[in-house]
Amino acid sequence: MPGDVINVSYNFSYYDAGSSIDTEVIAIANTNKAISIHQAAELANRYIYITNNCYMEEIDLHKGASSTYYSDADIYLKNADLYDWDVIEHEYGHYVADTFDLKMIGVGGSHTLYEDLSVTYGKSHGIGMAWSEGFATFFAINLQRVMNASSMNIPNVGDVYYNDTDDYICKVNIETVTDEITPSNIISKCESNEITVASILFDCADIISPFGDDMVYINNALLWSVLTTNECQTLSECVNSLYNDATVTWDNKAHLGEVLKSLGLSASNLTITYMNPLPPSLSWTNPSGIHTIQVCIYTINGTQLYQSAFLSNGTTSLNLSTNDWSSIVSSGQYIFYVIIKIWNYGIPTSTDPVTGPYYSTFYLGYPI
Ligand SMILES: [Zn+2]
């Protein structure tokens, strides 16, 4: 086992709730690096306690390792990462995922924050790896939010950035999905990208984003319950577990569809053409890839009024029939949610798993 070992368990704590760690003191001595990583992991452990009503088993943090990673209930940290709480708690997030079956077995490997991992590893591995890494990043950023960690005044702790400050420098805004230090590192927005996964999870968890497209809010306890009950191991499983959960409100499901649309995972640019006479026709833009598509129409309270047949790949429009339209308007509603569901296939003729449906939500009224 490389490096000095710091043991973290619930009954061993330097953390005095409400206090802050003096960053100048932290920077003086190696001992304080030990305190830094201990406190980072301790905070993560306390987050699990308030979320899942139990503490994690104790874990050893190895500082001074040759690289930073999680393996088999141990965390290894390079010296350059010992003040990077986002990185430390990302690794702790892998430990949590391992404990609660929130990651596929065997989806390790080298990766960047920016890539479409399905291109690098194939879809099956790529979606599992993107979830594993994205969940870990979400875990770090979100636990700091829930635990009000910004009040401790530790640099880069408690904000919406994934910060790595020393060996590998990045400042990724998980709300906007951009690296603000190196914006030319374009993040691939897709289900096989770890920042996309982290961003969607964070949008679900944070109360309301200042960025306009994020009205979804699923409280910490409910989100945790859906993820762990369903043992989500891909973004697709997560989205569909939320969509199928009766406890998640219809409003939140609809708003999640808006987030998926804004990140390019589902259809966009819906236009509705009101023929005279009605019924109207719909057209939209699909994301890239091979899909099966379905159009559904709901009341604003979530009652389904219409569901199309499955539409073949490349379909970008639908003419509602007179009968369809009569049955929709017989609901007495004048405003609707149109939801376009997209199932993603991998490369044709391959054995890639089908993912989805990822859905878009559009809020529509029609003239009367
Ligand atoms: Zn990781």
C-alpha cells in the first residue's frame, strides 16, 4: 500500500460543525494535508449519514500515491490533490457508488472530462463509465451544496465547479457544462460524457438554477431513494427511474425533459403548425444518432391524452389525425405538454445496448 494512511471513520473527527479551516494553517505543514483529506472525507461521510441514515464503513485514504484513484474500498491520492476537495470527494463518491451498487462492474480506464466515452470504449462500457465518473463528480459537488460547505471558506469548496487545482488544472462549471479555465476543451454533451451526467444529476438536486433552463428540483432524500432503490448504473436507467417513479411530481418530470433537451440528449426545436382546419402538425429536430421516436401529449397535470406509434429513425414530423385531435381536445384542455421520446441505438448491426427513452418536454397551447 503506497503512501501514509489516514483512516476515516465516523467516530474519528477533527471537524467541528460550523467552523472553518484556516487555509493558511492548512498550507503550512504536511500534517495539515492529512487534516484536509480527513475533513473532506468526513464531510462526505456526514452527508451519507443525513441522506441514508447510516455512516459509511471506515475507509483508508493513502496520501502521496503515484496517481489519484479509488480501488476496493481504499482511496489513493497524489500529493498534488490533497487540498482539492472536489477530487477527494469524487473518489469518495466512487466508494459510495461501490457500496450502494451505483456503478457497473469493470468500467474503469483512462478518461477525460470532455470525451464521448462510447466513441473511446464502445457504448456499453462508455455509458457505464460516464455514469460512474459523472455520479462521483455529482456526489462531490452536491454533498458540498447540501452540507453548506461554502460556509467553511475553503477555496473551491461549496461552489458549482469541479476544480482540480494542481496536477491537472480544470474548473468545470457543471451547470453550464464548460471548462472555464480551458474553454477550448469542448465538452461532448451526450449520455456517454461524465460532465453531462453530473450536470443532469446536479440540475435535479439543486433547488433552481440561475441559468434559466433548470426548473427541476427533486429533493435530496427522494433523489437518493430513486437512485439507490433502482441501483442506477447508467444515465438512461436514472432518467427512466425518475420518470417512472410515482413520487416524483409530474412538474419535475416535465422540467427534467427540458434539461435533457437543453443538453442535446433529446429532440429540440418543436414547432406546431395549426392547419385550418385543425388538426395541427408537429415537427422537430432529432439529436445525432440512430433512434426510435414516439410523440406523446399530456395535460399539464400529467394525464396522457395521446401516444403515437413508434416512429422510425430520422422521422422529424407528425401529422395528427382528425380522430387523434378530437380525442385530445375532448379533454377540455387548451394547453398541453408535448413529450418526444427518443430511444438511442448504437452503431447499426452492432450489439450495443438500446438506451432511453430520453424525452423532451415542450409546453404548448393552441388557439381557440
Ligand atoms: Zn473517478
